[in-house]
Amino acid sequence: MKLDRVDVRILQALQQDAHIKAADLAESLGLSLSPFYRRVRLLEESGIISGYATLLNQEKVGLPVSAYVSVAVDKKSAPLLKSFELEIANFEEVMECYLMTGAFDYMLRVVAPDIAGLERFVMEKLTKIEGVRDINTSISLRRVHYKTTLPVRVRGE
């Protein structure tokens, strides 16, 4: 789907505040509700809008520790990598997991209530996954910058 300026403005506004009233956003874009809803539906159907979420304050919900965990897997076979990915997806502490280039195969962002909770995750869950060869953990001291909005633009601008 090719995005035009109105689509981009809708996406920017919804990323800033998904709770915004449709009528207010449509009016600010110079659209009536029907064309506005049609555009949003097309953005959803095309997969550009993949869902809606409420962002929580990590510290206030009791998960102040963030760690970035690099994981190397023994054999780089497709079945072993797929098995690792399926297992890691079941751990609630893992917020993100990326297949990487370089010395480590995966990079995880993990949250925990404290250092002991992070240790439990590593020792009782991560090390027990078949094929895990090496783990390197870096603990975040504090968040300097964080955003959830992608810099959406009309192509060519």
C-alpha cells in the first residue's frame, strides 16, 4: 500500500495518541468520518497498523530492571534456531528478540523486578534451552531516550 500525506498524518496522530477521538482526528485532517474510517480500515487490512496497545510505565508496574541479553546458539541449523525462537517467545520476561549478525545469534530485551529475577530468568530458563552456547548480559542503568513512534513519511519526501 502506498501511503499519501493523509495516511501519514493519520499514522502519526495514532502513534502519538491511539485514544484520540476519531471525530476530532478526522476533523483535523479535513475528512468526514466515513472516509476517515475507510482509510484506517485499509491501513489495518494492509498490515501497516498491526494492532493497538496501552503503554505501561515499566518501573511503576514493578519491573524496573531492563537487560539486553546476547545469546549464541551452538549449531546454526534452521531447526535449532526455530526451536530457540519458539521457546523464547513463551517467556513473559522477553519483551523483544532479534536474530542478529555478528558474534551472537540473538539479542533479547528482558525485564525483571530485580537483579535476582534477572538471574533466575538466565539460570532457570535461558540456559536450559537446547543449543544455547554463550550468554552475555548487559544491564541498563537508566533509560535515556525511549519512543514508540516510527518516523513515517510519504515515500520520496
